[in-house]
Amino acid sequence: MALNIPGLVALIVFYAITFAIGIWASWKSKKDQKKGKPSEMIIVGGRNMNFFIGLFTATGGLFFVNPMRSKNYVTMMDPLQETYGNMIGSLLFIPPLIGDIFWFAAILASLGATMKVILDIEGYLAIIISACTVILYTLLGGLYSVAYTDVIQLIFIMLSLWICVPFALLNSATENIYYTAVQESYQAPWIGQVQTEYLGRWLDDFLYLVLGSVPWQTYFQRVLSASSPRQARLISYLSGLGSFLMAIPSVLIGAVAASTDWNQTSYGLPTPVERGESAMILPLVLHYLCPTYISIGGLGAIAAAVMSSADSALLSASSMFAHNIYRKILRKQATEKEVVCIMRVSMVVFGTAAAGLAFLSNSVYDLWFLSGELVYALLFPQLFCVLFIPNTNTYGSAAGFLFGFLLRLLAGEPSLKIPPVIHYPGCSLVDGVYIQLFPFKTFTMLLTLGTIVTVSYLVAFLFKRNILPRRWDVCSVIEDIVHSPTRPAMLLENHD
């Protein structure tokens, strides 16, 4: 296949437009920096983000929005450090940091593979160009650049994918998707069914995707930038509906792929599923079932989706590092200018690391899923406790983190060739690999939550009744309870 010159030109134009918007947004943010702290302007847009801009850049969430925005937190880590102390906060920072970097790397890798299919160019070129573009405009404008470029990117995604759908549906090689939903044609029915023994695993994945998507700075940096708690809630509600609507074209394209006789296309047989190329379904449908000019638009949609996610992940990781680690732990006397400088340096470091990892595409995907599970099992219960359960403390937080981490490791990880030590009900050996059918991710999360609460109240009881000498209270839990009976650990310095 020859180099697709029109597609390459169209992609360059799209990148140029995105970069220009990012530069304009950075100019706008510099004009507004006089109104507040420069670091908060970069992280939360000075809490004056336009409602419709925020709506385009947020994803769903419900109960966590109001307590986070009403207390004017800057990052997701702020309430954790406020309640459990800086050192525990730095420990809890590790899973989302790793998750953001691996997510950045994973989507860059997918973009590289997509461009190789459609444009016939080496994937590493797409990875390098995309990473440099994202790093540069995020570094210059912070949340303003991320938010304003997200608007054009998401509009382009919606328009491009919806334009591609009719061409894919009407291709002569594709059977009617209503028929193939329940009837076997060229391939098995695309709706499928959940076997009884897999119900636990499906429920586990469902809860993981719903609840595990909450404790990420990429989400909170948007709702925290809203001008009021009410606006933050409204943005969150409406963007949840928007996320659902944006998933429809992808579902339809997946249905088309499962309803296609690939032998009638130049792709041939075996099918993508049989070749192990299910992850490449979108670019394959665009390339083999749509006209060239339509597939170019679809490629632009994929590039837009990658940059929209990548810049958010980059800003998330650098914001938490500069604000929660550098300012609160490494150098408490840091000036605003110094914090902004560290934030920008960390953007370059994290972005470069992600681009390097993108060349290890298969391993990166596996590591991202694992880091996401750690965020769900370890960080979600911690955030839930600090916002909704009074008087949990540093001892409970540390015990919950260590116990949850140990449980997750003992459950094994097939992608990393880690065999399970704990064989939950339904654990079976399939082709030499142990498969856990029990909802162990949610079970681990609930045990972590229970451990935090139990240990927190038990330790506080033992100290208050003098069963344990109060001189052993190195985290000053009793002192904090005396000063703030409804919310402990308000004195950060006592926890360092």
C-alpha cells in the first residue's frame, strides 16, 4: 500500500488547527493570570471556566462533585492529604500517576497503529508528532489549552464518526446489523450473551468502570474549575449524557465489523477477531469499508480523541506532582513561579516517558489496566472515606492501602504472568492461565474500605481509652479529634 498523501495533508491541517487553538488559549490564560494564582490558573482555570467549555471536557460523576467543589480543592489529592497527611497522600499519589502515564502511552500507541493501517506511515512518527504537539500546547496554556482544544476535538470526533457510520453500514460486504444482532451470518451474533458463570466477572467489570472512573484528576480538574458547586454538578450530569451519546457511533462500527464478510474486502480472511486484531476494528472498518476521503475524516477523529485524552492525562499527572508533592512535601516554601516551573518541567518528563513507553504497545495496555484496577481498589475507598465517612484517620488509611495492595497482588495478573495465590470461587485454569471469575476487584475495594473504617475507629478507641499510650500516637490522631470532632487530621504539619 502506498503512502496516503491526501490523508497525511488532512492530518497535518488538523494538527495545525489544534495547535493554533492551544496557543490562543495559552494567550487567554496569561491575560487572566492577574486575577489569581498562576498555578491555580493552570490547574483549574481560575475557577472561571465557561459552562459550555466545561461541559465539553468533563465525564460523568455524581456524589463526589459537591463536596469537592464546595471546599475549593485544587486537585483530587487535596482532601486525602488534608485528612490523612502528606506522607500518606504521597503514597496514594503513585497509582493515579502511573495510570495517567500508561494511559497517555497506550492511546499514543493506538494512534500509531491506526496511522500505519490508514496512511501506511511508520507508527513512531505519529507517536512523536502527537506527543510533541500535546506537550507543547498543554505546557503553554494548562487547563485553558486543554479545555478549548477539547471542544474542537470532541466536535470533530462526533461529526467524523457519525459521517463514517452510514458508509460502513451500506457497504456491500456488510449484512444488516439488525439481522446479525441475533442471527449468525458471516460471524457470530454481535450482541452475544453472558454465560451464567461469567456474571460475577461482568458485574465486577461494570462496577470497576463506573466507580473506578471517579478517582482520577482528569475528571476533577474539570468540575473543580467550575465557577460554583451548582455549575459543577450540572456539568457532570449533562456530560454523562454526552458520553453515552458519543459511544453510539463506536457501537455501530463494532456491529458493522461483526456483520461483515471480510472475504469480500481486500482485507480477506481470517477475520480480525481470528487474527487477534479486535483492538484495531475502528481503523480496519474505516480503511476497508469506507471511501478514502471518509476514512481520512475518521482518522482525524481518532487523532482528536487521542489528543483530547492525552492532554488531560498530562495535565493531571503534572498538576498533582507540582501541587501535592513538590509544594506540600518536597519544598513547602516554594513560590508560585517555582511551582509553575516544576509543573511545566514535569509535563515534559511525563510526556516523554509516555511517548517512550508507547513503543511497547502490548505491555503498556496491560500495565494501564492493572494501574486502573489499583486506583479502583486502593484510591476509590480512600476518597470515599475522606468525603463521606467522618473520623477515618491516617492509621486506617495506611492499613487499607497496604492490605488492599497485598490482596490485589495475591489475586494474580495473567498479563504480567503473575499466578494467583488466592484462588477465589470459580477460579479455573484455561490454556495454562488462571482466570478469576469471582468479582475480586470489587471485593478487594470493599475490603479496603472496611479496613480503613475499622482500623481508624479501633485505633482512635484504643488511644482515647488509654489502652494504647498516647505517646505512641505519632500521627496526632487524638489531638486532631479534639480540635475537630467531625473531621480529623486538619493539621497537615502533624502528619509529616
